[in-house]
Amino acid sequence: MNFEEILSLPIDQASFCVLDVETTGLSPQYNNIIELGIVRVKNYKIVEKYHSLINPGRDIPNFITGFTGISNDDVYNAPFFDDIADEVTEFIGDDVIAGHNLSFDKSFLKREFNYCGRSEPANPNLCTLKVARRIFPLLKSKSLGSVASFLKIKSSSSHRALGDAETTAKILIKIAKHVKKNFGFETLSELVNFQYTTASRINGANLKSKILCEFDSLPDAPGVYHFINSKGHTIYIGKAKSLKERVRSYFSQTAPRKAKKIIKSASKLKIELTNSELTALLKEAESIKTKNPRLNTQLKKYGNKYFLRVNTAHKFPDLEISNHFDFDGNDYFGLFGTKKKALSMFEMINKTFAIRECSNKDFAKNKRCFLADIDRCLAPCVSKEKEIYTNELEKVYEFMYGKNQFALNRMINKMKEYSAKQKFENAQEVKEIIDLILSQTHKTSLLAEPVNRANVLFEINETFTRDYVLLLSGKIYVKKQSMKERDFFEDAIDDYFTQTIHTDMLPNEEDLEKMKITLNWLIKNRNKVRCFYLKEFNNKEELYRKLTSSSTRYSLPEVTVFNLKILAGQQ
């Protein structure tokens, strides 16, 4: 079939070849493909697969091996791309070539085809990343993992070509069904062309120039927005990094069904500016619990919270998951929003470090266990070597502080050792741990000490002026910018330096919720944050001298109300 005939096919009759490559690096100019996976999709089903390791003709860098698990030994007897070029072309045939961030995969395929004197297939292309950006505008990340999670697709063998190709194929199937149902797309041509539709054309399709002017009056700044109905009741509260872009998305043709329901029910929009996205998050969570808007489903209740507790009261401390926080002499790390996240970190630590996992009762028996026999435990129950165990525990603390390199090096060496002994199942298990460690590179704690010992002032430099957030004795205090509100922030700092002790020392559910929101945001935005540990200062004046005094303020109102009828073009 020619190009026009292919594009005229109904979506459910079109055939797609969804592909993914693993490479020796990011630039096709200097790197090569080491693995290729292709999945054929037809009639909304996966019908065929193709997979091959490829000899790149050069050494695979160690960090690529750590990332993918593909080593020089794996590709030593694999074919060169030149050897499989014809069968790849034959497998793809006239199918639409699809992929997630397809330009990356295609740039390598073009290089490989050209290098062996051939032209890459000139088939229609479809990038699921581009389509996802247009149909899921409110999804914060459009990465393969994020889109798969959003669509409730279980992904396996991440960072391997065939596994990622299968995940992308499942995303493609759901996206194709979505555009057919919600946009009325029938032909392949409509779907392919949609990926090139600019965001401004989508967002502004039904907006007149007057409405666009109203949107332009919204500030491009973080804050909280309240949708209010004609009776003056708040029906929905949300936060935004950019109020202008977030509100605009509610009027988009591709807005989710819930957003359209909110707009239909609301008559006014109230916005409250904040200095950073973090303070917007904190204000949103507090406002939802206070006003209980009927269209908000999340943040109405205090969610579960979990910590990893190091039981320091024991001579040889162990680690356990706790849903309780206390100043009981033990060390607490976290916090984790779900037990699954806490369990993932718990298992990662136990499989990486040789600390004991036994109960105190079993420890008292003074007998080696199976974990000691496979070098998963130092067996302090038998050796009683306090210094060696303490050194290992210090490595655990460093890992919890975000220093992952030691753990990564240890596990890579263990994987190499298993591979050399041809214990491939063990090597694969270690490789999965390495993947987990790599995935935690920028997600581990920003704090350089356990939460129960952390008394820290965070300076956040994001927009109009700096935000100051204090973590003190498990409680969060935000520096108020309005003179109308009492500033507990200053009181808390004064109490710390005057060593004032309060009877209500333990943080409550609200405090722990604020801690979870704050720490999660700070970890993801660590480049915008400076940390000042109060123990390093003798008094408040010394602390304040260290802080940056200059800040830029804009004369923007804290609270503004807009008429939604005007924004929606109904007047």
C-alpha cells in the first residue's frame, strides 16, 4: 500500500510496529544500538514480537550495563545491525512505526541503516509521547513509566527494549481507543496528524480573542485556585505551579471529563498567590480539609504515613517499618506516603547491606541464620563485632541520606561475581536491585540526619520572593508573608534557641501530612532549596545573618476573583 492508502485506514484496521532500542549512549552520532525490540499491534491487540541483541562493535559503558543489565559478554556473539537490517525491514513492512519519544529511537535506526548502506523505512510515524502531551495535559510527567502508571498498565523489564516496546504498545492501544471515543477519530490519518497539533491550537480552538485576553490577565505564578458556584459555595480547590496555564487547561477541548464538570458547575474563580509551588501544596491540603469541596476526592482525609525505624536501643540495631513517629530514642527515616514505597526501600536496604533482619528473640539464640550463610547478614548474634556492625549501619544511614554510590558499586560487583560463576538467576535478582537504586537517585532524602533529629530551615527560591519553611521537632512552620496572620514560624525559632519545651511535643496527623508534602516536594526540587541546620547556629540573629536578605517582590494581589462566564466566553 502507498502512504495515502495506509493513512486512510480505520484506526482499528491499521497495523503498528511499536519499537524501542537500548544504546551505548544518548547521541546517535557517537553511539550504537545494543538491543532492538519490536511489537506489532493490530485491531487493538499485540499479535507479534521481534527481539535481538546487537553487537555495537564497541565496548558498552559500565553505567549502561548497570542501567540495562546488558554487558559486553551478552553482545559478543550477537549479530551486527548489518546482519539483521533486512529482517527488520521485512518485519516492519508497511506498518506505522510507533514509539514513545520516537525521535530518539528513529535517530539511532537511521544511523544504523545508513551505516550499512541502506535507507531507513519511510513509513508513517506515531509518537505516543506527543499524543500523550495532547490528551493528558494535566499529567505532570509524560515519561513512559508515568503514562503507563496513569493508564494502569503494568510495565515489566524496564530499560530493556522488548519490555519497553510492549509497554508502549499497550499505551498505544489505550490511546487509540481514547481518541476514537473522546475525539471521534476514525482514520489513521486523524490520529497521526493529531500528534502535530500545537498546544495553542488545541487550547485556543474555541476561545475568542476576548477570552484569551482574560486568560492573559491570570498570573503566571504558583498558587491555589477555588472554583465557586452561584450560591457562593466552593466546589473544587486545586493548586498550580502556573495559575494561568492550569486554569487555561480547564477550558481546553481535551480537558478531562471532571474538569468540564467543574467548569459547568462553577461561576467564579478565586485565586490565592503563593511564593512557591510548595506553599501552594500546603495551602491546598489545608483548604480542602477546612472547606470540604464536593468535587475534591483527594486530600480530604489524612493519608497513611510510614517511616523506616532504626531500633537504636539494641546493641545491634535492626530496621523495621513503622506507621508511628515518636521521640523515643530511635531514629526515623521517611516519610513514605504508602506502605509499598516504605517496603521497597526496606527490601532494598536489606538486600544491599548486611544488617540483621531477625527478631530480638531469634537474635538471643546466638545461632547463625541462612542470611548469614549467603552473606546477607554480618551475624552479630555470633560474632559480637560491634565496630564492624556499626560501620555497616553507618553505610545504611548514608544511603538514607541520599548517598547511593557505595550501594551501587557493591551491587554491581556482586552482579559481576554471580555472572562470572554463571549464577544468572542470582545476577538478575541483583540487577533488579540496581535498577531500584538507580530509580532512587534523585528521590532519596534531602535531610542529612534522621527526621526525629532534623531541625532545619529551608530557603526556597522559586518565584516572586523567597519562601522559608521550618522543620522543627517533626512539625512544619511556614514564614507568613501577610501581616494579617500570626507568625508561628518566628515563635518556633525563638523556642528552639531559648530551649523552650512544650507539652504537646509530638506532631499530630496534620503535622505529619505537612511533613510528607514538604519533604516530597523538597526532594524533587532540591536545586531550588538551601538547608540551614539550626544546631550549627548559636542564636537566631546568627542564623538570619546567614540567610540571603535581598528578595524581589512584585505588587501582585494575594487574592483575586474572576468571573468564569467571561473566561468561558458566555458573555
